[in-house]
Amino acid sequence: MRIALLLWTAEGASLSRVAELELIAPRGYCAGVDRAIETVERVLEEQGAPVYVRGEIVHNKHVVATLAGKGAVFVQTPDEVPEGETIILSAHGSAPEVFRRCAERGLRVIDATCPLVSKVHAEVRRYAGRGATVLLVGHIDHDEVIGTRGEAPDRVVVVEDVEQARTVAVPDPDRVALTTQTTLSLDDTAAIVAVLRERFPALVEPASSDICYATQNRQDAVKRAVGSGAELVLVVGSRNSSNSQRLVEVARAGGADAHLIDNAAELDPAWLDGTDRVALTAGASAPELLVLEVARQLEARGYLRGGEDQPSAEGVVFSLPAELRAVDRG
């Protein structure tokens, strides 16, 4: 069945317009996610199953289930890993306490932390080392924030919203620094940061934004799609994916209806009623095959597919963790 709208000209003749599906780009995997998934796959190839991974390597159900099917064993703490085995640390970053516990158990550690998250960790260590209170804008229960906060738990204060920005107290207002969770929206953080700047004139900020390039690029692409007329934006991603959640928020802020779905099975036909233009994207940890499954279902419902077949042409590549590069050199 093909969905069409009937438009009437001044002369009374009818014209049909086919419903449209736009594939938004960039979408899907970022360089940090690519690196983390390849890390697990490489270790599985080199030493066989099981390979232990602390936390979800990336926040996507399909990815985690696929790697588990290949022999990855996901654990919450190093204590769950037999002594002397290999443990891979997730892309979201881990606190120093995790590394310490791994060393105590004699584990071989492969750190798959995204380099952009590592940048934020380094900022926290530097600011805290100078005696500053570090205001970390982010969600307190997110894996990335938990790991970042662990770099200096006595000096990091998480600020989740504007209200907290207005009330947060620090020991010395002249020694305050700012860092940000990498997967937030610049729009979301702008109001929070504005309040912090006003309250703390001496606030020290990173030389470059902590919001990662992929997060920003995907949000900007959604804004363009909504600005060009998309009525409904579908975001492929898991519920615990912060950057996927932000894409939904950005689309809704622009005036479009928007929904987060893990896969094609979660597509609700009711969302399509009266909807002529649908845009489809994916969070930075969602594989392209899930996007294509949704696209095929929409095509089967009569939507004419357009937009970008290439999910990303951002040109960013991160090298594998040093532990794996050392094996390659050997």
C-alpha cells in the first residue's frame, strides 16, 4: 500500500503526493562506539571466549546481546572476574577505584574508554589537582558521570539542571571549574552553564567543549530535518542511551513528534496516522542494520525513501586501546 495525500488545485483537479521517509545523516555509530565494539571483537578473536566486559560496552541492547552471543560476559564489578583473566572496560569510562581493584585481582585490563570521555577525566584530575571544585554538568546516575566523578569524588559536584545551578554551593567561589557529560545537548547545557557563569565569575572552563562531535552533529542533523518539514522523527536507540534520548528531545523542541525505539518491532502504526513526512535517525551506539529494518517497514507502509544512505561521513577514527596495539606490534 502506498500512502498519498490528495491536494486540490484552483481548477479542482486532484494531485497526489507520496508520503516521504528521510534517512538523516550523520546517524548511528560514532568513532568511540566503533572502537569499543571492535575492541571486544578483537579480544574474542585473539583469546576466545569468555571475555569479560565491565558494564555494557556501549548503551545498546542489540550490541550487548550480539557480543554476548559471541562469548562476551558482562559484569558489574571486577570482583566477578576470575583472577588473572582479561577485563575490558566500557566506552563510558571507569573510576580509578575500578583500575585499583582490577590490579588487586591481577586482571589484564583493556581500557575501551572513548578518548573524548578520557579528555573529561583528564580535565577533572587537572582542575581538582589545583584545588578547584569541579562542577560536572550531567546526569548523576549515568555511567559516564559515575566514572568521571570517581576521579575526584571529594571535589566533583554534579549539576543536573538549572535549579541546581542556581543553588549549588562551593567552598571557594574563586576556585571553581566546569566539565560536562559528553552526550548532552548543547541546548540543554547552555542554560545551566549560563547560570554557573553568572554565579561564579572565576569559573574555569575547558579550552574546547566537552560535548562530543558525534552528539552535536547528530543533533544538528535532526534540527535540519525538522526545519525542512519532518513531522515525525524516529530515533533508533536504547532507553539507557543518553545521546539517543537527547535526539528525541531536540526533535520535540523543534516542533516535531518524536519517539525512541529499540528496533522495528517497537514502531507504532498510530504514529503514522496523518503523517506525510517521517525522518529516521539513530543514536551513536545503534547499529545501522536496525535503522534499515525500520526503513524497510516504513517503505512497506508506502513511504518513499530518501535522504542519506551513508550513515556517517564524519572522518573521525580512534585507534584501538594501547594494549591491543602492543599485541599488533608484537
